[in-house]
Amino acid sequence: MSTPLLDRASALPQDCVPALVDLVVALADNKHALGLRYGEWCSSGPTIEAGVAATAMAQDELGHARVLYGLLEELPGAPHRSEHEWAASDARTAAFLDRPFPGWPHLIVANVLLDQALASVLETALLSRYLPLRQRVRKILEEERYHAIHGQGWLRQLAAEGPRVRELLGEAVRAAWPDALCWFGPADGGSLRPLVDAGVLREAGDPVRERFLAGTGPLLSQSGVAAPVRAEGDRWVLTEPLPWPVWDERARRVRGGAPERDTR
């Protein structure tokens, strides 16, 4: 017997509504911020083609944010958000997006890590029981496929330029890594667990993180870009613990300064 679909917010289990609100706000805010950061390179890329690609990705991300902000209008208790009234001081975004990218390698790392981390979470909603989310996700992910191709191609190209550029890429990876890898939640999904239990998301936590690492680990390793991940048999595993003690699940970002080490 198939599980019934949920076609409106009032059909959602009440215990999962706050978690869905927090997730959608963070997804939309990060996409809006990514769009702004990509847009800052529309006329500053290393080639004309790079600037055109940055422009296209900026438009995509701002469009994704607009679509997700629209979803908030249907959810009880959601904060007011719109593409026209977005305040950076109130945004729930990764720290890597707080300031303009200092160089093209940083944009590419944002593309490879943060952009694709958000896409990985959205992939878990492709068959969501919550129809308003499900209907929005497919189009977003179609556009994200091109972002992934762009990021992978540019990372390989930049890394091939030599040790200094690989060092810059590694530094950017180190800065973006904690937020990107924590985005999927702790092992069991943490605050996303009610959404998995309700069928709003397919999964969260370690299964999503492992799939993300299976794609990102080989790319970084083969490009010679340093990152805290290694191959272990047919899996890619973290070589350093994630900073869970300073991870803010509601804002979906690492808070504070140097994180304590979690030995889990």
C-alpha cells in the first residue's frame, strides 16, 4: 500500500513543520547568497566564458532562492523572506559566503562544496511526500547538474596550473569544509530526522554525507587538492572529526572560533 502524498502544509505532521521551516530558510538563504557571490564575478572571471558562466549560475541560484522563498509562504511559523527584502545580518548562511570571494579559486570551491552540498540535500526530496517541495526540487536539480560540471572542470583546470594554485584551492577547501560537511546533519540526521520520519526527505545525516564524499573525494584527490578525506576500500571517509560542538542546526552553520574536537 503506497504512502499518501501531502499536498498542503496543513497535512504535514505538526512535529516536522519547524524542522521544514528551518531547512527551507537555510536552503533559500544560502542559494541567495551564492547567487550574489557568483554575480560579483560576472565581469571579473579569468576569461569571458568564465564570466558568462558565473552570470548564468548567479541567475540560477537567485531563481532557486525565489522558488524556495515561495515555499515558505505556505508554512506556518515561517519568517518573512523575499528576494527583494533579504537582510544579510538575518541570513542563515555558511560562513564561507559572508564575504566576497577573494579569488576565482574560492568561487570554484564554493561551487564544488557548498553548491553541491545544497544539491545533495535537495536530491533527498526528489520523491518527497510533501508535494509543494517535491514539485520545486526537480527543476532546481536539473540546473544544478550544469553547476556540478562547471565546478569539476574548473577545479581540475586550476589544479593543473601548479602547486601555488593547488595550495590556494586547499586553503579555500579548508575554510568551506566544516559547513559543507555538517550540512547533512549529525550521524542520524539530527534536526532533519523528523523530516525523514515523515517522508519529506528520503534520508539525512551519514548516508547523504557518504554519498557526497564519494563524489567529492575522488575529484579533490585526483586534482591534488588537499582535503581531510581519504579512500578506504571503496568508500571515502573523513580524516578529521567535524565540529559538532559548534554546529548550529537551526542556522545550519558552524558558530564561533576554533571548534572543539569531537572524537566520534
